[in-house]
Amino acid sequence: MKALTWHGPRDVRVEDVPDPRLRFPTDAIISVTSSGICGSDLHLYEVLAPFLHPGDVLGHEPMGIVEETGSAVTGLRAGDRVVVPFNIACGHCWMCRRGLHAQCETTQVRDQGSGAALFGYTELYGRVPGGQAEYLRVPQAQFGPIKVPHGPPDERFVYLSDVLPTAWQAVEYADIPPGGSVAVIGLGPIGQLSARVAAHRGARVFGVDLVPERLAMAERHGVEVFDVSDDVVAQLRDRTDGRGPDSVIDAVGMEAHGSPVTELAQKVVRSLPDAIARPLMNRVGVDRLSALYLCVDLVRRGGTISLSGVYGGMADPLPMLALFDKGVRIAMGQAHVRRWIDDLMPLVQDDSDPLGVFDLTTHRLPLSEAPRGYDLFQRKADGAIKVLLHPGVTGD
């Protein structure tokens, strides 16, 4: 089959790899019809290179059609249409029974000290082949895949794999008081949908970014937008009686703009041999923290910061005095995808499209053009906000 494989920083290729096969009774095989390129994939494209191996298959936002199931998978059959959550969870362990699917004890990657295994996301999370491919082996298929009806286009459902549950959890963790306000820092796919979810739930939403197309998209959905290059802290305090927003969502993560020294450090680390780079990544602060620092400045005293952007450093310097003095609460973590599906499914099936799932994708490409999709998304070129790959589609 054809799949997108990693070969080095900014070097991804579509090439032939072996077809996946059932390995365990709890496996399923799906043919992939759509697979998103995630902002987290861009961390693999550049920063997290020391934890990847040439030939690793990327991608963790797939949906498609069930082709085959193992003997222990009784809830699916060939021909079912499914969305596959990015984290692999069993549904029955101690963590899963508490809705903490991203910490599943059956798939935890214990040799790396990590939580539940993820599709297409380095040896830190199990080195499970990903879904930017024609076919995908789905472990723990007795629980993970989400059945959706045939008929509507993939874009109605594909974001249930990651983007929508991550956005919903970001808002849930933000603990916005009734009638309160939230600032969303970073208006990429997660930030866009976090802003829409918060507005749907009755909050006043401020969106902060520096890319005109992203600001314009958020404004279309009723978000009050601000360019981060302006004095955004003063502007938002003016809009909130001098206090700042009740809550702030960081939808940026480790590659924020405005951190030139750490950006240089990231480049140096990823240029080193893996044997040297991995210990550095595990023991030092290598995140660009300008977005997180902005969150600390923005949030009102006694407010909440919700982190949905991915961070990877083990010793990042945090403004602990400011956090403690302001009495700020912080909530974070990988999204527990299946936990939020009952809340989200009625909204994506609503023909009025209350969360605007049909106004997110900016680029739809065949799998053969995946390297171009990564390049566009990484450079924020050609108005790229969300790129969907379609393995069954042939390019021009």
C-alpha cells in the first residue's frame, strides 16, 4: 500500500509499505478515506525527530471503512464506516472506566513513561503505524472506532478523531463560568474549534493569532479577534473590566512564535545524533513558551488556563511566582476522545452545523500530495488552516 513515511526533519515521502494485517483478536483493518494533518504532526516534521525512525508511517486523524476484524471485535463488521480516535484505548481498564482514555493502562507505553499509545506518533507513544495511508491496523478495535452513518461527506465526522474532542476537552478544562469569557491563543484547527465550542456553550470568546486568514475564519464564527503583535493584554483587559478573561486556552504548544532563543535550541537539538538528542529532549526545556507566558499574563486572578497545545520539554522554565500569586489553575493533557463523543455526535449530525465543521478544511489533497500538504501547513502558506488527505483519490 501507499503511505506517508518520515525520513528526517522536513522530509516526508509517500512510498510503498507492507499492507497491515490482523495481529491480535482485538484488531481491525480499515481502508482510509480521509486523514487529517494535525498541528502535532508538524512537531514530528521538525522538533521531535530524535524519537522517529526512517520509514515510520505518520498520521493520527483517520476515518474509513472496515475491511476485516479480529475474532474479539463483535461490534464492527466489514463495510461499517468508522472514525478512529488518535489514542488507542481498551475501554475496560481502571483508567478507561474513569473516562481517562488517554491514560489507558492496557496500551500505556511504560518503557517510555508515557500514557496510552497513539497512532503515528514516535516511539514515545508506541511507534504504532499511522493513518496517513491507504490502510490502517486498528488495535483495541473492540472499543476505539466510532461508527458513523454512510452518506454524509467525511468532513462531517472526521474531526471526531482528534480535533473536536480536543477542542471540547480544552473548553471543559477551561472551566469558564456561566456567562464568562475565554481567550483562545492560537487559531489553528484546535483553536478554531475551541472558540466555536466555547461560543456554542455561551461564553464570550476572544481569539488571538497573527495570521490574517486564521483571524478572519474565527471572526466568521462570532469570535472577537486580536492580532498578537498588538498590545493584546491591554486590549483584553479593557474588554473585561480591567481583570482579563476568566479563562485562557493555549492552542499553540511547543512551537510558538516569539521565542527565538528556544527556536534556535530546538534546531540545534534536532541536528544532533539521536543518542545525544534524546537525553536532551528528556531532560531540558526545549519548548517555545511565549504562548504560555501570554496565557499567564492574560488570565484574570483566580482564573483557569487550559493547555491543549502539545509541550515536550521536561525542564521548561515556568513563571511560578506569577502563577501562584494570581491563584491560577491549570488543566491539561491529551484528549480522552471517547469520553466526549456522546456530547459531540448530535452536534456534528445537526444539519445546521453549529460547530462549523464544514468551515475548517482549507486544502483537500490526494495522499500522493501529502508532502506538499505538510509544507503548506508548516509555512501557513496559501491560507492553509486545515489539510485533509484522501488516500482513495488520485491526483491530477
